[in-house]
Amino acid sequence: MTARGKFITLEGVDGAGKSTHLAWLVDFLRRRGRTVVQTREPGGTPLGEKLRGLLLSEPMHLETEALLMFAARREHLERVIWPALERGDWVVCDRFTDASFAYQGGGRGLSLEKLQQLETWVQGGFQPDLTLLFDLPVEIAMQRMAGAARQLDRFEQEKTDFHERVRAAYLARARQMPERIKVVDARLSCAQIQKQLEDVFATI
């Protein structure tokens, strides 16, 4: 019987460098002999990517935003994440439900009770095996975003206080679930961060 794969998620404020480290991590795991599915949220499926386009560009009511995020997530779980894990593959995902608690909860102020209801409805008790939270002071993150050679989405364009609330919500969630969520100091150099990640995965 094939052993179940591992579900690894990467989280953090916009500008924390998740994308850079996600590419490195996928390559690192493949070099260690893992079959890896790389994916992202919102998105990950044809329907999810269409919803992503709406979520990142169209103004909408907060509850509509949260419901669309979880709708995309349900499709993602059913069509990509759960089948891959059952095959024994490892899934590395750029954002998951922690992002909803940070952005729709911390950033926008949706009640934790509603988010918890959606979480339970959509995924039951399913959680990542490991979450890497790339933590960075908002001032540095916003400087990085300002230098981005692309148009920022509507979340990235939010003001400093929004991103401060997002960061605070992420750190609060990490304190609540220290066994699952490992905080990575994103101020460090790429080489230093990669050494930290190698150490984390030496025990998995």
C-alpha cells in the first residue's frame, strides 16, 4: 500500500518571498526523490484559476470574497490535493486556509467564527502536515512590492495597516499551532533561509 504523501503550505504577507522559496523547495524535494505537485491558492484548478482572476481584481463584498476563496479551495482539494496525497505524492502549495484567516479575518475583519465554519464545511479536519510562514516586517515587504516589475493585485495594493493586520493574524495563528506552523525569518539571505528549510525537512 502506498504511503500517503505530505501536504506542505507556504504562507506570509505579500512581498515576503514565498514564490522564490517555493521554487527552491520543490526542486529540493524532487532531488530527494519525492514526486511533488506544485500548486497555489486561490487557483490550482481550471475553475479555481478563473475564481482567482476575479478575487485578485474585482471589488466585492467581504463575505463574497471569503465564499469564493473557499469555493476555489473545495475544488482544489477534490481535484488536485487529495488525489495527489492518496497517490503518495507530496503537494507544495502557495497559500491555503491560513491565508483566509490572515487576509479575510485579520486584514478585512471577517469573524473567526464564520471562517471556522467555512473551514470545517470545506475541509473537515484536514490540515497541512507542515506550514512554513515567511515572516517579514510590513515596511520591508511593501518596499519589495514597490519594486515589483508587474501590476500589483488588489490585495497587494492595500494600505500599510491592512498588511500589518494580516501579519499579526498570521503570527497569532502560528502561536496557536506551533507544531504545524514554522515561522521563517524572511529578512535573512536566501542561503540562510534555505539552510533553515533543509533543517526542517531533515526530520520529515
